[in-house]
Amino acid sequence: MARTSQGGLQKRVSPDDKHRARVGRATRDCEHRDGSDGIHTDGKSVAQYAYHTTHAQRSQAAPHGQRVERHAIITADGTELAAEVHAPPSRDTRGAVVFVHGFCGDKGENGLFHALATRCVDTGFAAVLYDWRGLADSKGDFPSSTLHDHTSDFEQVAQWTKARFGAKGKSLHAVGFSLGAAVIGLALRQRLKLTSVAYLSPAARPAQSMWPRYSSEQLWSELAIHGVVKKPGSSVLLGRAILESLRDTDLGPQAFDLKVPLLVCHGTGDVRIDCSHTRELVDTRELGARPKSHPDFRYIEFDGASHSFRPAETCWDKLGDEVAAWFA
């Protein structure tokens, strides 16, 4: 893998064969300044999932004229997941994009997901954003949840989205930020089918990239005393179940070897999930790729960008363009 003297990736030159990996590079103005078309449903018709929702609120005043609706999506165990649907003013769409936030985050991801959703709506897609169980506006208990629970929840959100926007010929895509990428990857290894996927600052191997931050003796001593512990720098409570999920989850060296087209974006200034984890997975995928059987793949580094692709004013437009173009 060619790298510049600053540690960034050089743009790769590869054959035009669309099955070959294509690696791009984001523009230098992102320097860091501040630190398949359908899905299986386990024997159930996707129409059945359309009934597991309650319409809570509709907003007419939305960015760029888009419609924003708020829903509660009911999971198989009765947990209500708070969701937002962003859609073009006309009810006709090209398909839908489901956004999966990161560990202890929320459906807006500090503005990042709202910015990307707006860009997707501008290109004709509906965007579905939701809170993980036990976080933000969703019901449930986060400390006792596992990544298996969150993967199952994502599958049901995808099923709900397919039932709502998945008329014949319509596409279904997903964006996974940080640990959200692992959730999507786990779902794809089960029975979920998506048209294409984008991973942003992916934590595809949480046992390696995340667990070390939560394995300290001090944290686990506090957990043993109180049963829960606050995530450092956050008010979100963590429990043994969700922390052990980080320890035990690893999608392996082939984490990027999906059976759907995959876009991966990562900032070189990310201090939470180091970009080196992503580079290793990119290299592994390219070494093992068989051009005639592997779907499209592209990797883009954003020079100096943080975990959430900040500074926003110089990175989010570029990121939005890349994500929207990938799904188009």
C-alpha cells in the first residue's frame, strides 16, 4: 500500500474492471484542526412488519423541503425503537438508506447522520435513522443488551424500511458508523440482504479496536460494585453484557470481504478507532480479491479528519457526496 510521507494513502491505479478494488483519497482541505435488492424475513412477510409501528409526529419544516416523520418501530420482543424517516417532498423514492449509529450514540450522530440523510434525500432516497435500544429516545435497557440484540434490532428496522419503501425494483442500503459497521456486518452474515453498504470510521473488529479501552481493572472493579459503570466522558451506563460483547466480537481479517458493494471512509486523525485497523482490512481484502466474483469496493481516506469526520465544514460535504454517489 503506497503512502505519502505524511502517512496518507496514495490514490491507487487499477484496471477499469468494476470488480477490482478502487481506492480514492479525500481532498487535503480536511486537515484535522481539533484533535441484493430484497431481504429475508425468517419466514415472515415483510408486510407483517409494517404493522409494528406507531406514527408519533410529522414535521413539515425540514431541511431542503424534505419530509421528516417520527416513528416507533416495535421489535420482536416488544421494545420500541425511536426512528426518524427523512424523505423527498414527493412520495416517490429510488429506495431507502438505513443509518446505524455507533456505540453509545444516537440517531443523529452529533449532526453527521442528519447531514448525510439530507444528501441522500437530495438524490431521491428516503433515510431511516434510529436509536439503539436503551439509548436516547428508544425504550429498553442498554447495559444488559448485547451486540446480538442490536444486530437483531437492525434487521427488524431494515425489514420495516423494506416494507415501507421497498416496492419492486427499489434498493435498500445501509450506513454504519463506528460500531454500527460491525452491526451491519453481523447482520449480513446472517440472512439480511442489502443493495450496498457504506462503513464510516468502522469498528469492524471491536475486540481489537474497542475492548482495550474498556478492559481496565478500575472499570471492572467499579462494575463489580455497582453493576453498571458510566462510559468515560459520557452519561451512558454500561453493563457486563454489552462490554463482554465488545470483548467477544471480531469479524476477523475478512471483515470487508462482503457479498455486496462496500464503500469505506476513514479519517487519518481518528484517535478513537485508529485508521491503521481499516488499512489492514483493506490490504487483506485486496490481497484475497478475485475480480470476477467480488463486488465493487472503494476505500477513501480523509486526511486529518477525526472519528466523526470533523472539521464538519470541510469534510461533511465531501463525505455526503461520496456516500450519495455510492448508493446512486
